[in-house]
Amino acid sequence: MKRIAFLLAILCCFLFGGAVSASMILEYGGGVHNYTGSVFSLSVNGEELKNLPLEPIIFNDRALVPVREVFEALGAKVSYKADTRRIVITYSGRKVTIQIDSNVAEIDGKSTKIPDGVTPMLIAKWGESAKTMVPVRFVSDSVGLLVDFDQKSGKISVSEKDKDTQKTQNKITAISAKEENGVVTVTVTASGNVSKISSPSVTASGTLYVDVDDLGYSISNKREINLGAVLAVRLGLHENSVRIAIDTENMKKHNVSISGKNIIFMITADETADITPADKDAEKEDGERQDENKPKPSELSGGKIYVVLDAGHGGTDPGAIGNLMTEEELEVFHKALDSEEPIIDTLKAGTGKTYYEKTIALSVAKKVRDKLENKGVNVIMTRDSDTYPTLDARPEIANKRGAAMFLSIHLNSTVMPVTAANGIEIYYSESNNEKDYGITSKEMASVIVQKAAKSAGTKSRGVKAGNLLVTRKSVMPANLIEIGFMNNPDELLKLISDEYQEKLADGIAEGILEVLGKIKLP
């Protein structure tokens, strides 16, 4: 137990202001897991909760919080029935019943699915008592509470609605849906005109959503649809704005538009279907003419060819964490952990020093930049110091400059603390894989990963499709490359060496130069 305590002290949370990046051992689902995601602070009615038994953590882009500590602080009644593993939360006349490891809940006696496959879970820090963790937004929305999720500050806030604000707010009053020719049209109607919505986004699980400022709702927060590719519509409050989320299945195309009081979602599983809003047909030709007048990439760039390099993470977000484990740490891991993936049994003990993905990614990105600039290439860095541009801001930098290509540099990690996995892999987005620039994102990825692996003397793990925001939102050919595994100590030893980074940079730069030879700006 002394060795375990020693290990956990080294693997505890690393605080960087704002969001917290954690590396901690959690027990759930009958197994032991290394959690390396973000940990958030939690406020209830403006007061931060201290000394929580387990901090809010993220699963499938959903925040899980300890149910009793959060909702009892808001005056809700929370009861747990151990024999059935059911949790009952009663607040303001509403009743939500959820069950451990089940994605079906009851809201005021009516069954409903919890979105994104995130279920209530019993989770314990290694060696401590288990806590009941629940998806905070689902429960809060179900009983009429406000939730604000601030990635930048690393804070989740749960509060009661401001009744005076809600009285004067434009509100969603109705949701309707129809299907025609394989296209489902969902119309969300407000009491007043809607002037602006956020850019539509799609989660990894296929949920399409937009945020609308100065909007609330006076109807149920969930409407089952079950037409075509559309499963349900969910509403969630964020202070004076609302998130409209459409749960989909096998969605291939979507379109979101505004018409007076209506927000119109058109969704289909048919790639050939026309999803132009009916009330926009008359304006289509004018819109096409307006698109013709928009600056083209060649105009935005002034005729120059720009390469945008994005060093992953940064600032408050350290990314994956690697540790050159001491002999005592290795002993604890080998005794405590069991894994289906290969565990390295012959590791040499290290210094115990910790390394961060953000630091290595920036170092390699700078080396690539220098090599390209020596060849006369114009390079733009999304960051050249320990800062954190948002995920949306990174591709936007490339789009606004009319860049020819975008490459995000990251480092890999697996769920288990120690792995034998190694090598380089690269990702592209299917939604950004056209040949408008003379080469597709997938073709670009194939060139770069082969050159990088060969130069570094490591194996290529191949080209993979991934719905990643930075590649999905880039206009030009875009990739995200994972240059090695932070939790493979053998590979980490190479990744922190200047010599190996130079080899990686040589290969990446060589690949970029080959790709540039095939690119033509639209």
C-alpha cells in the first residue's frame, strides 16, 4: 500500500489554471483504468464545491459529476436504492430516476434515453470508495436547472433559473418534424424572431447542435422524433442561451437555417438528397452569385502558398502526459494492472520525470517550420509558445489566410498507463476530403505519414479517418498526425531527444514539400 500511495502521488492531477489535466487511476466496470482526460471545478449557485470525493470528469464529451454532492447542494432530494442500483432525484416538483450502467431514464414516469451512450456509473479513485457519477447536463435539464460548461476556465456551473430573466426571454414554444423524400425537416419555433445561431457542430456520436443566444424554452427539454436519420431533439440551457441538439443515426448530410421565428434543421442519411430549405429555393441563385463574390483562397493569400502548422494543446491544456517511471512505479503497475494490449515487461527504470504532449508537439512543430522556411515555404504557426488557441480558432487561422494545407501535430496515448504500442499514425476527415486543391486530405496523409515514419526509423500505423474538429473545419487539405506514444517509455525516451525530433521533422517537412508540389489554390 505504501508503494501504491507513492505512485498515486506522482500520478495525481496536474493543475495549470483553468481546466485541469489529470492522470489518475480509476476503478469502474470491473476494471482498472488510467484516466488522462480533463478534470473540471464545479460551482453550484455561484459557490465552488470543495473537497469533492471525485472531481467532474469527461466521458464521450459528457461531464459526469458526483450526484449527491451536486444536487443536494441545490436543495434537491437524492436517494439511492442499492438493491436495484437506482438513483431518484426530486427537485421542484420533477422526478428523475436513473440506473447505474443504463442509458434509459424516467422523467416524471416517462422513459427516455440518455444521449451519447453516457450512463450513470460507479467510479472510484484507485483504493477509495466508489461514488455515483451522473451526466450533469442530462439530469440538470431534466429537472429544470441551468448548466454552464466553460472549457476555457475549466469550470462547470449548475444553478437555478433566473425567473425574472426567463419571463422576458425569447422562448422556444414548439418543435415539429416531417419526412419527405428521405429528408427529415425539424422545425424549432420560438416566440420571437431568431436573428443568429452558432455554426452547426457534430459530435463524435453524431449529435448535431447549435447554440442560440438570448433564448430559453417553455416546453419539455426533449422530443422523441424517430423519423429517418433523426432520433430526438434535446434542449439545454446555458444562462441566457439555449443549445438545440439533434440526436441522429447514420446522418450523411445536414443543413441548418433561420426563417423568422423558426430554426430549421434538414437531415438525411441519403448522400444524394437535396437538403436546400424550401423557403431558400427562390434565393438559391442569388446565394450562388454571392458565393462567387466571396474571396477565394488565392485572393485571401495574396497568391502566396501558406502552410499552417498547429502544435496540439498548449497553455492550460497539457495534452497526454508521459512519465519515465521509477523502478517502484513499474513494480506497482505490473502487479496492479491487467490489459488486453501488450504490456512491456522489460522496461528499464527511469528518472520519474514527467513530460507533456504540448511541449514535445511545439518543439517538433518549430523544427518543421524552420526546415520549411529554409526551403522558401511560407509557414504560419497557430501557436509558437505555451498558449492555448481554441480548437475552433486553429482551422480558422488557416481558412482566413487562404492556406494551402493544414497539419496538426500531436502525440498518442492509450487507456492503459504503460503500453508497447508505438509508431506514427495520421488522421483526416471524410467531410474534408475533396480534390478542390489538387490533392485530397487522405492522399496528403498517406504521403506525410510514410515520409515521417521512414525518416524517424519507426513504423507507420497508417492513415485513418477521424471526425476531428481541426481537420473537419479546415477548408484546405488537413491532417492530424500522432508522432508517437507518450505512455510507451521506450518511445518517450526517443520523443524527448532532440536527435529523434529532428528526424521526425525532416520526414514531415519532406512530406509537406511533396504535397505542396501537387497543390493548386482554388
